[in-house]
Amino acid sequence: YPAGIRYIMAKEAIVETKAQPTWAGFMNQRIRWSSKADKYDDKKLTWILSIVYTFNLHFISLLFFVFVQPTYGFLFLGIIFVKILTELLFLIPVAGFFNKLNELIYFPLLQPLHIVYIVMAGFLGKFGSYKWKGRSVR
């Protein structure tokens, strides 16, 4: 497909992945997914994923600086506010398509968990191991 990939915006074309029943299963699934990030042929996508990972890693670093210098708290809150607004610009149309707009009320509250999860899954996807179909992979 030399013209690229196109997405079909039709409910009939949706393929669902079942939610993992446990947090360990959820993390193993995400670690497995992130382990493939540097294998994509499209290096632009790999670059974008690296930027997202680094951005989230900086949140954790900045949080440590807040404890050393409390005035960094305003910077932390400002950046997290911009992060939430930016991500909502992408999420609102998707959530609308899937009839999940009501769930976005939890989005700002779950940002700390999301940041930690992105950093953990990204790191473990590159340097750790995961369980898949009953076996350990690395």
C-alpha cells in the first residue's frame, strides 16, 4: 500500500482486545506491546514514542525536584495541566466515537498512575521480561 494505511471509522470494523483480569496481566500485556516499539519500520513512530516516554520520565524527575525546591511545584502543575489538555484534544474525538465521553471525567485524576505506568512499561519493555501465554519472554 504505497499510499499508506487508512483507518476505517466504522463501528463494524472495530476489533476489541479483552481487558486483562489482573493488574499483573495488564502490565505484562503493556510491557509486551512496548517491547515492540523499536521494531517498527516507521522510524517516525519510534521517535514519537521516545518523545512520549522521555516526557513522562521528566514528570517523575520533576516531582523529585519539587521536594528539593517546592517552587518547582508550580512548574509541575503547569506542565501536567498542558499535558492533560493536549491529550484531551486527541482523546475527545476517539472517546466520542466509542461512546466513552463520560469516562473522560477520570482522565485528570488518573494522570499520576498513567505517567508511572508509561515509564514502567516502556523501561521493562526494553530491559525487562514479561509473561505471555504462560511463558516468560525476553
